[in-house]
Amino acid sequence: MKFLEDIILKLGAVDRRFIFILIGLAVLIPLLTPISLPVRETPTTVKFYEGIESIPKNSKVLVSFDYGPSTRPEIHPMNVGVLRHLLRNGNTIYISCLWPDGIYMALDALEEITDEVNPDNKSTFNIKEYEDYILLGYRPGAEAVIKGLASDLRKVYTVDSKGRFIDDIEMMDDIKNLNDFAYIYSGSAGYPGTF
């Protein structure tokens, strides 16, 4: 026991600057000489990717942003990746939100995608609102909103996020309920959402 106490006392006497240098090196060395670790996809990831790939080109897809800032680091990169994949395949995206903060997360994702540039300094995705996507916005009501979307979307969304009447938006002409979408995706952090 005395031996252990001596070690603890000696460690406590070490100069803090030496500890900070060790921590700095522990961070800096892997950054300068990265270790390549294999990235293995899971069966769930493969199935999800293949599901998006199987959507016929130029289809209508509903994407729901059901999370807020606290879960943004976990869910947002996936949602941006899904949007990129859907846009790359020429799909039209309809965005809904079951969380009040979801609208801001959707706007961030759209901004991130439109700000991307390829090596030629040209926008990777030249998307336009009301042509390539529409942000329907947030509606309170949780399960009632989901049930409303299943039966009659126009009763839930009479206007989009900018206050424009749904009936006046051309890309909404053939949309009545969830059956009119080729694919439905929800990036959700919990209730209300897909959980």
C-alpha cells in the first residue's frame, strides 16, 4: 500500500506543462501520421443505400427533419448525405418537420448542399426551391400530423414554410397524401418522429 501511495504522490508532483505536452503529442501525432482503419459497412447501411438507389430516377421523395441542435452532430451529416444522394439521382424533395427546430436543421442542410463546390469551382448541386425541393415546414401535433399526411396532406399543410399556399405551388399538384411519394425518409432523434 505504501508503494502505491508513493507512486500517486510522485504523479501528483509532475509539472502540469509536461502533462499538457504529452496530451498535445497524443493528439498531434495521429493527425500528422494518420492510421488508415478500414471502413466496413453494416448490412443495414447496405440495405438503406440500395433502397435509395432503387428509387426510380426523378421521383418524389418526402424527407422529414425530426431533430434539433442537441442531436445535430449525430443526425445532420446523415441527412445531408441522404439529400445529396437523392438529388444526385434527380429526385424532387419534399421536406417536412415534426420538431420546431427541424426547419432550421433543414435550412442548414440545404445551405450546406448549395454551398458545395466541385474542383472547377462550380456548384455541385444547382438546386432551386419549388423546382427541386420544397420546405413544407413544421406543424405541431406529432401523431396527428403523421396521420394527416397519410390521409390528406393538404389539410396539414395549407401553406409552406414561407407562407405560400400549397395549391399555388406547381410541384404540389399531384401530391395528395403519403401514397404519392416513391420514398419516405425520416431523420429522427425521438418523439415525435419514427420512434
